[in-house]
Amino acid sequence: MALSLNSKSEISVESNTDTNYSPLLWIWDVFCHVIDNHGDLGVCWRLSQDLARLGHTVRLYIDHPEDLNWMAPQWAQPNGQAPTHRGVSVHAWPHETQSATLAHVVIEAFGCELPPRYLANLAKQASSTPSTPVAWINLDYMSAEAFYQNIHRMPSPQLWGPAQGLTKWFYQPGFTPDSGGLLRPHPAPSPELNAVTQVAHVAASSPSADSSAPLKCVLFCYEPPALKDLLLQLSQSSTPVLLQVAPGRATRHTLQCIQTLWRTRLQAQDKSPSEVQTPGQRAQFGNLSLEFLPYMDQFEFDQLLAQSSLNFVRGEDSLVQAIWAQRPFVWQIYPQDDGAHGPKLEAFLGTLQAPVSLQRFMRVWNGLSTQELPAMDPDMMKEWQLWSQEYAKRMQKVPHLTQELVLFTQQIMASPQNHS
């Protein structure tokens, strides 16, 4: 099959004879609706890069491709007309008027709905050229709940609609050997990209052997109800603490909490934080120093987590990378109005075998407990650190998500229904 891209960013695939079809390397279409650009797009971008490193060609369709401007500035040209670069091209979400034709493998990330015309073309191709297999996979949200594991690798035959006659398969990432596994970190960039990825901030944040150096924490969160309590606790720490705050929602909520704390409890010892308004600035409250970070690409942020003493992370992508960092982490699950995030968090905690104090901390952090936020002392931090190293070793035993996904795709391609 030959891949071409015209000036209108319409994609066409010309079918060659089956003798030119490789059962090992394919063209993949990955579809991503951006809800939380750090999470869903972060997962899709990491997956796309993984697949490209394995030799596959990937077309990443995004409804907000401009979000890759900061997440992957050295890789992507997210303008809807990006050439294939290192195996990945980025494209705006295809419109119904576009005749976007098809790949060997279609990834519907997190249940986003594929364009009806694309599905109709997919079904037409499958019926007209049954000797050329197509795999359609829903890469679902990560969960430790038993229900999610039970539907892993299950088929969903499409009995009506534009995809009638096709089968969609479920793929469930998770934390057990029977799940779809976890994505791994990006490898170090190649030498020619070092100037872009190795920014001065990360180099300046390297751990210090100085015992008087502050405890370093990374804060990447939504709006946790216990954030004010954490800031107050850290400001009253017996040792200096540096809290590096991610841009976006984490920075906005932190600034709101600081303003409230200053008005109610801190004005006797600190100046007003009113001048701290934008990322790149710093604030000092008691023994707590706050550094408001700029946006970083994925490799930079992975490095930041690895250099921290404690990581507050959210969503999916940063949680997995916090695991590989082998540093203690506190996870904020994406809050849902119907409370579905509560059972999901409890299922996750059930897999951790974490210290009781850490599990209690996460419940309070996520608003699922009305107890006080546990006070972090040196003994607790040491216990958390030892646990995080052991947990990372256990997670190495779960499947490598990208590699397992490729193997699963091979099984789909080889199934009799794809060659009838």
C-alpha cells in the first residue's frame, strides 16, 4: 500500500497486490478527541511514538492538534499538513467532506467516535478486499476495576450503522499481567534533539547531595480539595520545601489557594502573593518555595518527575510516568460528577500494596475522605520511597502496552474472519 498526502491534507491509500503487504509493519490511524490535552493526547502521542520506533507508520488525527505545539515541539508540525517525520504524521480531525482513506490498524482512543464517513469507508474496504485485514481497536481508559479487565480483548460486532459488518475490539490498559499493560517512558532523545529537549530548567533542578537542599515536589493536579491544607503544611515544615507547580489548572488553583491562605493565616509572616500571577515566577511562604513552571514536552516532564522527591500527578499519562520515576507519588484521579471516580480509585489502591499512610493521603487528596491530610514527616517519606521502588519493580512485570497491542493486532489480522 502506498501512502500519499495532498495539499488539502486529505489522505489517500492506494491498494497494491497482497504480495506487497507486510504482516508485521502497518499503517496505523490513531484518533484522539482532546478533553484533557495532558492526558488523552499525552497517551496518544506516546503510543504513536512507540509504534513509530517499532517501524510502523502512524497518522495521528486530533481535533486540537495545536496542543502538540508545547507537548512535542521538536517532533510535530500540527497544522493539518504535517509530513511524516520519524514515522508519525499529525493531522486535523477529518471532516465529513474529506475522503480520508484507510490504514491497516485503526485506534479509537478512549471511545472517541470516529467520523461516520471514515467508518463507512472502513466497512467498504473490509467487504471489497477481504484478503487485506483491518483491525479496529478501542484503546480504553486505564483502570484496575475487574469489569475493565473482563472486557479486555473482547470483540464488539457492529450490527448496524456505517460500520455494519465490522468488529471493534476492546483493549484495556491496566496494572496486572492479565491487562493490556502500561506505556513506558520515552527513550532519551537523539543527540541532534538534545538542544531542544534538555532545557535549562531541568538541568538546574537536578537533585543535590547537600543535606540542606529543599525537599523537591512536583504538583500536577486538577483542583484537589486538600490543596490548601497541603500548602499550609509545607509552609510550616521544619525543612525547606520547593514545590514546582505545573502550568494550567494546577497553577490557577494554587494561586487561588495561596491568596486564601495569605488572607486567613499567613499575612503575619509573608507579603501578599498578588504579584505572582504567571508561570515563570516564584513565591515564598514560610519554609515553602513555589516555582511556577512553563509548559514542557513529554521527555522534559518525565525527567522532572525522576528528579523529584515526591510527585503529585493526575490523569493517566503522568501517573504511569510517576510509577517509572521510582519516586513516591500521590495520584488525583479525574473527578466525575456521578462519583464513578471513587470506585476506580479504590480499585487502584487495592493493587498498590502501598503504606496505609499513603492510601489515606490519596483518599483525602481526592476528596473521598473527610479526615485530615496526613502530616508528611521524614519517616513517612522514607517508607513511601522504599515502597515506590518496589512498586516500580512489580509494574515491570505487566505488559509493555505498545508491544502487547502490536501482538494483539497480529492475532486480529490472522483470525479467520479477516480472510473469509
